Amino acid sequence: MPNPKRKFTRARRDSRRAKNWTLVENNLSRCTQCGVMRASHRVCPSCGFYNGKIVVVAKTKKSKGPEGGGEQKPQ
């Protein structure tokens, strides 16, 4: 079995190992319909459009009422 002739320094060892953990930023592009930043080649999360066509119906938040709270029972 072949063995290394010299000991790897900690700096060489650690720099070699660090290359596997590099993080890559996602490429974001603007949605042509609403202008929100979104991931390329994905449906826009805010409006549901992809490639100029509506693909997914956008979700809308439900309101709890005019005052924002539930009705309370009279005591």
C-alpha cells in the first residue's frame, strides 16, 4: 500500500476540505408581471405566472373581519 511521503499541513488539508462546502447564491430575476424578484425558471410565488402564462392561482390571505378579531359571546 502506498503511503504519502510527507505530512499534509493543516492549511493544505483544511483548504482542500473547504472547497466542498462553498455556498452559491441563487440567481434571481424579476417577474415580468409583478416585478418581484424570483428564482429563474420557477413560477413566481406572488402572482403565479411563468413564461407569460398564469400557472398557479395566487394565494390570498383571509381577513378575520372588519376589526381583525373574532366575535366574542356576551356574558
